[in-house]
Amino acid sequence: MDFNNYKLEPAFDFNVAESSIQLTRGRAEICIDGNVYSGDGGVVLEFTPHGRLYFHGSFKDVPSIESLKLITEKNTISKFSINDREIPGFVINCKIGAMSDELIVKWSPRRRSIIGVGDSLSQISWVIFHVFNFVEYLGMRRSVELNHETKARIAIEHIDLDSHQWAIELKSLLVTSENIKVLKGEGGCRITHVGRFQKKNNNAFSGQDAYDCLRALGYFLSFAKGCWCEPVCAVGFNKNSERVWELWSSPREIWQSPPSWFDPHNTTQLASLFPGFMSRWVDEDWRKTLEEVIYWYLNANNSFRGIDAGIILSQTAIERLSYEFAVKDKKLLSSNGFKDLRASDKFRLLFSSIGLPTALPSETPEIANLPIKNQTNIYDAPYALVEIRNSLVHPEHKWKDVLTKAYYEAWNLSLWYLEMCILASCGYTETFGNRLKSHWIGEIEDVPWKN
């Protein structure tokens, strides 16, 4: 069944102006001192102040209710389940309800995502997922929808992503512009887009396949935005349009708007990158590399965590990528040979293999004017960046005091190199937004290695 015959809409009502919504209700059970008690429960997704998933239940006839303090202090509630599905976690809050014989329990899962319906073997025809806090982009194509409350006709922006295996659509919503306006002013978490995917051959796929695709999408969209931005609360449907699989989850981070290579007015960049990204992702070694490198990139790109930490993390990621690309992928030298290289030579090896310049760009005058030299008189970007990194991790570094003024440039340049290396590793040859230059949205340039 082709999902293009169906209107793409959120599978949950995320548009209500509330601080949280209930994803589902059902029969809840808790275990206290080996005894099981049943009641009514539900699953709630909180939006403010942070995205958070929790479970709740109300239980009557609990003998220990007179000893509520004992329950919370000794955590004698050892298990919580919803609709016969046990949720590993712990008690957040316990209190007596309006009825004196009612125990109210709030339970936090240990994992950020929980399979709440179905399992890894569930047979799925397509999946709907939700994206919070993504950028407001101009789509590859556009449709128009009517806002029934205001009677206004709203432009809906669509992005189509295709790999050898998956067909994916991401689109904006009637509330996207308003929600992003609120996010910029107040922060927090709000839905901005909805998406869906299916196999390109329209065949059914398993719950495990759906989970793997969502994980890949999470890293892909996060790399595009420059901070964590993963699919939330995915729902799988069978060929009869029945909900057979649900992954309950919450946004990972509150609103941020960091610099990134992706230009929201040129969404063909995402369509061009996605096939190469997924080709790397299906290779186990490259998947592990992308997971590690993008994880470090996202943490390094968050200036609130400190640009000094960002310098260290981004260069760690470059070195990791250099090993995967130069040693395991291109086999330019052996593993032992790679270990014997200086860090700056590892950078040069990767940059030269990709086609990246090693000379310091004109946008880094503070680095260019640093009074540091080496025995070979090679003063290029790899050398300067590694020396600045070394001054952070080695307290006895001889130039430590004079390098501090170049920290911001070193942070930004390290992240520029990392973005370029990830793009090149995925075979990307199109345009990007250059974080080294002050520019408007829509101003783009070709990647340095484009023929």
C-alpha cells in the first residue's frame, strides 16, 4: 500500500497548548514488597521545562498506603507496568490521592525510548514520526492546507529523502511557524514537523527495521541542525492502517539554534546527502564511526558547554574519522602506522585525502598571528589547532597563556573541518553554509572538493 494516498498528519495531538499530553491510557500494575496491585494508568509526554516521558498510575487497596513515607524512602515499589508491559525505571513521586485509599504513583523509565505497542517482530507497512525543534526550511516542494480555525491557507513545506532502501517524507505543519516563534522567545520543546517512511519496494518491514531507521534519521537530522533533533513518538501501521507498533519517546534537548553546515533555504542539501549517509550507515564499522563522530560533533557544537571542551571534542572526532577513512576505508596506511603519526599529521592525511585545504583561512586572524612555531616551520591549520588543543589538556604547555585569545576561532575552525569531513566521507559534493563566514540564510557555496 502506498502511503502517498494518505494525508500525512501527526499520530498524536501535539498541537494543544499544554505543557504535556497523554499518549495512552490503560491498566497499570505496581509491585510492592512482592505483592502486585492493579489500577488505572497512562503515559505522559512533558514539553516544559524539558522534554520528558513518564508513567503514572492510581491504585486502591494498597496495604502500605498508611506508610507512604516508607514507600518513597525505601523505594519498595519495585516494578511498574502499563497494559502488561513492564517499564524498567524508578519512582519519581508517590502521594495519597483525593480519596484517602488511593495511591498515586509517578514513574520514570530508565530509557529515553520505550516500545509501548508491538515488538521487534511486528510487521509494519509505514511509520509516522514527529520532529520537535527542527529548523523552519523552504521545502523541495510545497502544498497548501487550510487552517480551519483562522480560515487561512498555509504553505506546507516538504522534503523527500530517498536511499536504496527507504522512502521518507518530512513536512511542516500548520503550527510550524508559530511554534518556532514561541521556541525562539521562550525555549522548551514544541512540534515543528511530521514525517513518515516506508520501504521503497512497499514491502512490510519489522519493528527492529523501523527502530534502526529512526536511529539513523535521528543522527542525520541532528547533524543537519547541529544539535540533537531526533524523531519522537513513532507509530507503525500495517497494511490495513492499524497501529501495530509504537515507540514512546521524548525530545532529547530543549530549543537551540547553533551554527551548522545546513542551509534551511536549500533543502536539496539534505536530499543529496541522505543516500550517501545511509550507504555508510548500513556498514557496521561506518555506523559506529558516524554515531561516535556525530555525538562528539553535537556536544562540541553546543557553546553553552564551553568552547574549550568543544575544541577537544571536535578534534577527537576528526582523529576518529581520520582513522576510519584513511586506515580502514582507503587503506592508505596500517593501523600501527597511523598510531605513529603526530595528531597534526593525522589531520593532514584526512584533509588531503578529501581535498580540504590545510592553510589557515583568512577568517582566522587570531590564529594566524599567534607567536608559536615548530621545528619544520610548518604553520598551517592542523598544526595550530593541535597546539591549541594541547594547551588545554597539558597544563605545562609552553604557549598556554598566549593561545587563549584564539580559542573561539579554533573552536569554529575545528567544527568547520569536522562538518566538511563528515560530508566528504558520505560522498557529498554539493553546497553548504559556511560557518566561518558571516552570512545570510540562503548564502551557500560549493564544498571545497567539488570538481
